[in-house]
Amino acid sequence: MAERLKLLEEWLTNSVGLAGFAIELASGDASFRRYFRVTLADGSTRIAMDAPPVHEDCEPFVAVAGQLERFGLNIPTIFAADTHNGFLLLKDLGSEHYLDLLSAQNVDRLYGDALGALVTLQACVPGDDLPAYDEVLLRREMALFPDWLLRQQLALELSGQEQQMLKETFDGLVANALEQPQVCVHRDYHSRNLLVASPNPGIIDFQDAVYGPVTYDLVSLLRDCYIRWPIEQVEAWALGYYELARQSGVLRSEDEAHFLRWFDLMGVQRQLKASGIFARLNQRDGKPGYLKDIPRTLGYILDVAPKYPQLAGLAALISERVMPAVEAFRES
């Protein structure tokens, strides 16, 4: 860590040409990236990204940033880059994340801004050069649920019947994702990656963007792993997006019921993935802070399961075996 910071400071001084600056840790994230706030001699600030190349690749961030900025989305402008060594110097969009400021009083306004930006991203940003959010990736993500949450974190062994149920459930969730219109997908469009800024929102952490299902980012935002809103309110926001997306040409002839089915089942895919990632962050990376978010994340699956008979087996597994095991682990 100290060696990387020294290298970063040398790059800022010798290659970028900064002098008399102060640097302090601004944030880390669930990956190996770290972000530092750089205060210049005139009092202005920049953000320096440290992405160790042995673990991270800066090239996708640079490529996606160019596309998003081209269409007027508020992202961190790149002032200088050394992708070989994993250093970027970025515009500072501030430190007021949606998660820190959201309330019943401002949520409609902030989510309205976020949904408007999302439709712009989907309608304008081409997906030609993005990796495909294909069947292989969808299945690899869902496998995090049995591999890391059930086996590694909770030491649960599945019966043959349960394994078959998961296979069939995953098959249905893949089919649901692939039948949707395909658009640019941020892939982590939620309250920790949106900043209250001008223009609003500031969008960060987009380096894993792919070309995939139209409802993925929507469900990431509205069924957020870190903050929960009433079911009726979430559905109202989703239908508001539906109208906006139809007006923008992102959606075409799909009716509301079909769209909400896409939305619900896409959420199940993401929530299985996220719960597995949270367990992996604890087991592999020594970051236990995300374990508290697993009950909320899996709770979304239990919310929608009664509407879809094909989710009955998954809901039973979660409610009867997984949730009690998660709670027992958290209390120990």
C-alpha cells in the first residue's frame, strides 16, 4: 500500500507536473482500487485512482468514460492517465453519495435525475465495443450464490433435488435476461456509485460496463442492495422509467406486465450474484462489512417470488435454509 502511494505521488509530480499538492485517501471500494483526493496549491481538488495492474485494468474505465462523457453524462473527466501502471487523475465530483443523502423528502427528485441519466445512457451509448452480457457471464455470476454464499460462507450442502432446482431456476433467469432489448449496462448503477452533483447525478465506477439486458441497471437502482424502499413505490418508479424509455425508443412494443416480469426476474439474477459477491468479499478478501447487506438483498427475491411459480423452490431454499443460516452467522 505504502509503495503504491509513493509511486502515485511520483507520477503526479514527475509525469503530470503537479507541485505543492496534498493527498489523502478519499475512498476504497469492493475491488482493489483506491481513490485519493489531491488538493492543489490553489485549493482546487482532483481524484487520483490507484488501480494496481496485477489486479485491475484501467483501459475499460478510460474507454467507457469517453463514451459517457460524449453524450453529456456527468462522469469524472480524465485529466491524465498511466494505464500501464494503473494511475488516473480525474475530475473531483465530490463526496456526497446518493446513499448518504437519500431521504423520503428528496428520493423522488434524486431518482428522477438518475432515471433520466439512465435512459440517456441506454438510448445513446453504443454497445458495439462493450463485452456481451451473455449466457456465460450470467451463469458465472449466479454461480457465486451456491459457490460462495452457500458453501464457503454458510457451509450448506445442497441435496440433489435442490441442485436441480437451482439449475432450472438459473435456466429461466438466463432466458429472461437474453430475451430483453440489449443496451449499454453500467452494471453497478446504485446509490454508492451515484453522486449528488451538478449536473445530477455524478456517475462513477462504470469500468465493468457491458452490452446487455435493458432492466439490469434499473433494478440495480430501484432494488438497491444498500437501501430499501416500499414495494409499491419501487413499482411506480419502474413504470415511470418504462414510459420514459418508450418515449426515448429504448423500449418499443413491450406491455407493462411483460416489462415488469423482465424487471422482477432480472432482479433475482442480480440479487443472487450480489449475495455471492458479499460472501466472497468476506471469505476471500477479508471484508466482512458487506455481510449485513445479504438479508436485504435476498429479501427482494422473497418479495417477488409469490408472483412467479418458477421461483417457489428458490424462495423455499432461501427462507427455510439460507436466511436462518445468515442470521445465525451474523449473531455469532
